[in-house]
Amino acid sequence: MQTQLSPRSQIDISVLVLEQDGGVLQTAINAVTLALVDAGIPMNDYICATSAGLVDNNAILGLPLELLSNIRFE
């Protein structure tokens, strides 16, 4: 966001999750970006998010909740 245009302003953003079936963080990031664009807030760039992973050497986008809960970080 271009904060220099409104130096004494504050933008509060809250996201209410009604149901979770995986991808909550990615959905929240995308929703916030769209809300800022819709509100006309000047931004340098847009951001978007997705989840991706390898399951049995197959690339999968938009991992479901059951796969997200079994993630091992190495």
C-alpha cells in the first residue's frame, strides 16, 4: 500500500472464517487484496496466494485440509 499518500491513516482488516476446508490463509490473503482494490486503496502491487505440494511425486495445487494436516517440514 502507498502509505505516503495518507500518512496519518490506519486501515484495519478482519477476516471471519465461517467454515474451514483447507486453504484458509490463502483465501484470506486473496480476499483482503480484493477488498483493498475494491475500496480504491492505492497499492504498488497486488498479492495472491495458493497452496501447493507434492503427494507421491505428483504436484497438487489447492491442497485439501486432510493433506495440510499431515505436512512434515524437513
